[in-house]
Amino acid sequence: MKLKIAVLPGDGIGPEISVQGVKTLDAVAKRFGDEFTYTYALCGAAAIDAVGDPFPAETLKVCQEADAVLFSAVGHPKFDNNPEAKVRPEQGLLAMRKQLGLFANIRPVETFKCLLHKSPLRAELVEGADFVCIRELTGGMYFGEKLEGTEKAYDTNLYTRPEVERILRVAYDYARRRRNHLTVVDKANVLASSRLWRKVAQEMAPQYPDVKTDYMYVDNAAMRLIQDPKFFDVMVTENTFGDILTDEASVISGSMGLLPSASVGEDTPVFEPIHGSWPEAAGKNIANPLAQILSAAMLLEYFGLAEQGAAIRKAVAASLEEGAVTPDIDPKSTGTTESVGQWIADYILSH
Ligand code: IPM
Ligand code: MN
């Protein structure tokens, strides 16, 4: 298959892991006879420094003209502790999501047997946990009306019925392809927006009689995730709750450096690691490239290239089994971002 891929390396460790993602895709193309072409574009702090805008119009155009976006990370410490900053790298990510209409963020959480000891939870709780968080990505407090005064500030958690319906449809479709269990996470005991979510979900549930729908308050879900992660199959929730719960969920697997995500919606889909830009590690060749590499697998699977996706997943599993990993996974390992990426590419080419 021919695919045009927009590559947005961004900031911090982004550029280094991006190289490994592209290297993996090139190995797949060679091994399976696909043709992937890449167009690079700026975003985040790198784009602010270059053109004063974290998501320039030129980058939007590159994304719109591509079949998929391989995104890495944005964020820079020089903006973090400066509440006065007028533009922030993160705005680039939010602009990309909004302008491409990426309303559904799919974050699968899987555990790897050889990493169970890395989980902050006991192995018996974690082993076999396998669920997908579906986070609404273009609504809620992130995008609702805001006031930012010195004495008063607010963010509006606005959701409309069509926004809730379309994300629930995505969630139900996932549940149908998995273990037919959907948990709708909200705060309907307090928030009006959550009551709309729950109402819409209760109306839609009968259309999916094969799926067991249950409802959980977000505080309870935060607890359940660490008490009994195997309870979950597909979880769906609003933007802010999803942001928080997916960070929590990501450490269950033992390393945040392993989890990819897909953001899909109206325009070009984006595939990105769920971890951030880890500025302290930038340029040190120590960042784990696996979440980026698995994002490339999600990208290929999105286009129906199941065999190619599986080849990447097999290579990643083998690298973990054989200890070809970065120090976040095994502190004694001498593996680097570059060497792990190369190991994966070589594995794909030789299997
Ligand atoms: C994420 C990130 C972003 C978010 C930030 C960087 C704006 O934390 O993708 O989860 O809050 O959505
Ligand atoms: Mn987040």
C-alpha cells in the first residue's frame, strides 16, 4: 500500500523517537513491499521558535494532504512555569486536534508479561489486564468558553448531544470488536454535562444489546483502575477525565514509554505516544522509542495493514523479552533510543 505520512517530531525527545518510528515504517515497507513517503512539519515549541505559532498553517496543510500523521511530543520547560506566556507548545497539539476534527482518542493499555515486575501494582492484579480508554478529544473544558482574570477564572465544560453520541458510537464499535463491555465514566452525581453524557448513553445502550454497558463515577473509576484493572474492557469518557485517567492507566503496564495512541475523527488521523516530551532527556539518546514505534503499528492497522502491524508488535515483544531495551525498562541495559529502534527494524527485516 502507498501511504503519505506527515511526520511531526515536535520537542524534547520527540525528534529522536520520531526517527525510530520512521525507521520502523521503512523496515516494514521494505519487508512487505509497501511504499511510505514522509513530509516533515513543525509543531510545538520548535514551531514557536521558528515562526511564532505552535501549529502553523503550513503544518495543517501538510497534515491535511497526508493519509496519516505520525506525531511525537510537544512541550518545553521554558513555558511551563510561566503563566504569562501568550503562546504555549501544548496549544499546537490542541489546535491540531481541533482543526483536524480528531474527536476520539484511543488509548489501549496492554501489559507485557516480562514487565509485570515494573508495574506499581502487584503482578496478579495486572497480569492479563487489557483495555482501551476512549477519550473525547475536542470538547469539554479544553475548548469551552474561558475567562482568565487575575481575581476570577473559569473553563466551561460544554458538551452537545451530537458530540456525546459520536464518541459513544466509536466506543460501542470498539466494545463490539473486543469483549462487549463498555464502561461510561462520568460525574453525573454532580455535573450537568455528565448527566447529558449518561442520558445519551442510556438512550443508545439498547441499540447495542450485545454490549454490556455500565456507568461509573470518575472518582470511583480512578480507584477501580488500580484496584482491579482487569474489570475494564472499553472505557469511554470526556476530555479532562480521559486525560487524567489515561495517565493513571498508562503506568499499570510498567512503563509510560510503551503506550501508543490514535486520534481519529473527521480529517487525517494522528498516531502518537501518550508520553510527553521529557525535556530533561532530550538529545541524550536514552528515551524509550517503543510507544512511538507502537504508534506506527496503530497507524498501519488503521489502514488495514494487519500483518505489518503484527510484525511491529512481534518485534517489540521480542525486544522486551530479549532485553534490547532502554534504561527506563531495565536500569542495567545499555540500550539507547537509536539501538532499540535499530534492533526493531532489523528484527522486522529478518523475520
Ligand atoms: C495528552 C497531553 C495533552 C492533553 C497536553 C500536552 C495538552 O497531556 O495528550 O494527554 O492534556 O491532552
Ligand atoms: Mn495527558
